[in-house]
Amino acid sequence: MRKTKRVLAQFTFFDRTGIQKLLEKQAEKGWLLEKISSYGWKFRRIEPQKINYAVTYFPEASMFDPEPTENQKSFWELCEHTGWKLAGYNAQLQIFYNERENPVPIETDPETELETIEKSAKKSFLVSYYILTACAVLQITLGLWQFSTDPVEYLSRNSSLFSALCWTVLTAMCLMEILGYFSWRKKARKAIEETGSFTATKGYRNIQLAFMWIILAIFAVFLLSIEPKFALIAVLSSVVIALMASAVWGFSNLLKKLKVSANANRIATIITIIVLSFGVTGFLLITLLNKAMDAGWFDKEAAYTYEYKGMKWNVYDDELPLKIEDMIEIDYDGYSTSWYGDESFIMSKHNAYQRPRMDDLAQPDLQYTMVKVKVPFLYNFAHRQMLKDFPHNYGVTYEEYEWFERAVEIDASEWGAEYAYQIYVGDTAQEKYLLCYNDCIIELRPDLDMELTTQVKANVGKVFG
């Protein structure tokens, strides 16, 4: 039978009531709190019994203090005289236990107790959540900017979607903690003014744990959605970040053991975070990526290579939805076919290239972009966005230039499509087409020398329609 156990006590900082209830239930099960820290709470086995707990806050305390302050020690001695023994403390949080049946409460003045919690919250709890919320909102803002730049590309990347989900969940968790605190404080202040009583705190431990599990689940699904070698890079990167966090706290605890002052410890810890964030972490990740690049993880595997005019050229053999052979009859087998892009669980965007060898450029080539919409209600959105970006005018919004492109709707039935558009420059039609089928949109750029007969267009429709 084990004599100790550790628990990751995910509690709201000010949830005095919830913490006391948990600890008293643990005592009834035969576990007494022995130590608390940022890594978890340690319990030791005892005979099951009813023990009273009291959670108090000491605003003067800091997580960087090398040892308890004199005022803090005096407070502990005062509590001990009334039967309250120190179970553990971490920064401002102080937890005491009392084995008497009806002990005299440590806190007897609700207004003073509320002020103590307010001062402690301003010093640590609120500051940390403000910073975390700001970071999360910044990441969401960057994601929204990327979405506004190229929505289809954004929605086609699982990494973008999973990142947006994680930061949104984290923002919700932070706001829940912050707004929950201010809501409770308002009620507590009102209760003191009206009845002179202390309002029991209300934490969100189960919701917090649910948020954490959701973030972990999102990360796990993301790892399963990408190639194993890239999942390995993501896992190793996460390990590096976790090791960095452990190194920071380990260094801070070492300074505390060496009796370094709280201010010096705080400054040294901040410098350590900056150095590790921009130095060690960057070095390790760059080294990791370089190793992956040297190993050819990011290189597309070529079917074979050949030399032309003293240079080596790769020939690829990717499967393409549409090939030149599907459009016209051709007797040439030296094509290099390349298919690359991004795919998420709601949309995909791929670029396709079919090019002849450099020593036979007289053969026609083909290139197109294919967007496949997996969620039907997003189809019209993707259609509008692709049509908007179809003319490549580099941000110019007026037609004063000779090279200005515009999309003109053409007969879609020839292509077997629902909608079809062609690029015009002035009154001159260009060989650039946007073809909209049931669940995919194709931006087609065939060879200029390829004659697009009615049969060729019908052949394209057979593939996509």
C-alpha cells in the first residue's frame, strides 16, 4: 500500500471553498495534505478521519521568496496557537488544517478576508491570466489576418484550424477565470455590505480540466492527421518547450535554495526565460529542422533524374486527377507530374503540374489548382473567394491598366460544370479558366498551344463532373 500520492490540483486561485472541500474529503479517505507546489499537491496516508481545513492568502508573499518572511512566520505561529497547523503554502496561498471538532476560524472578518484575496489576486492570479489572455488573443488575431489574406488556403490547413481551436479554447478558459473572479467579488462585496457575511467561492475545476483535455485531444488529433515524420517534429518541439519550462522553474527554485532575494530571483528568471525562448529553443528547433532537411524529410521523392546542359533535373510521378492524356491524344511518356498542397478535414487545396522534360519542351504542359470542399455549406464561400482571387491583378482594383484581368462568365455546359469563368484582358480572352463542379473548383491553366475543342472541354468535365 502506497504511503504518499501526488495530485494535480487544478483549482481557481481564489476558490477557497472548493479547495477546503476537496482536502476535507481526502482526509476522510485517509490522505493528509503534506506539501503544495506548482507541480502538484503531495498527500501522505493517515487513518481516515474528519479534519478541518482553512485556506488563507498572504499578499506579501511571492513565488520568488527564498524563505517565508518574518510577518509570514508570525502569522503561522499565531495560527498554530489556535490549533491550526500549516499543511503547505505556495506564494500567497496558505493552507492550514485543524484536528479539533469545532475550531475557531482563522479569518473572522469577511471584509478583511475579501481585501486579502483581492490584494493577492492582483499580485499573481490576475496578472498571469491577463498575460495569457493577451497572448491567446494575439495568436487568434494573427490567425484572422491569415484567414483574411487567403481564406481557402487557411481552411485547407489542419495546422491553422487546430491552432485556432486551441487558442480559442485557451481564451475561453482564461476569460472564464477572470470574469468568474470579478463576478464572485461583486457578489461578495454586496453580501458584506448587506449582511456582513462572507460569500462562498465558486471555482471551475471540472470545466478547467475539461478545457485542458480538449486542448490535449485537439493536439492528438492534429498529430494523427499529419505524416508521422512531421508529427515527430511536433512532439519533439513540445518536449523542448516542456524542458525549457522545467529548466526555468528549476533555476528559480535553485536561487531560492541559495537564499537569493526575491527581486534578484525574479529578474534572473525573466532573463532566463528570454534567453531560453530566443536562444536555446531557437537553436534546438533550427537544428532539429536542419537535421530533418538533411535527411530529406521535406524533399519530394523523384521517380528518376536526368541531365540536361550540365544540370540535373528531377522527374516526378505523382497521381493527378486530370492529365493531358485525359484531354487529348498524345504519344509521349516523359512527363513529370507533381501534386502538392494542403488538406484539412473541411477543405483541400492542391496544385498540379504536368511538364515535359527539358530536352523536349515542344510537348504541351498543364497546370491547375484544385480546391475540394468537404463541407457542403462552405462551397458557396469557396466559390466566391476563388472567383474573387481568380484575376491576378496584384491588389489593383481599377481597370486603368492594359494588363488588368477580369473574370467573365462563360458557357459552363461545355465543361460539364455548374459555373465557368474565363479571364479577359481588355477584350482579349486568355487561356485561364475557373470551373465549378459539385464539390470542387478548378483553376485551369492549359498550354497555350493546346486547342480547347468541345471534345477537350467535355473530357475535362468527365473527370471532374
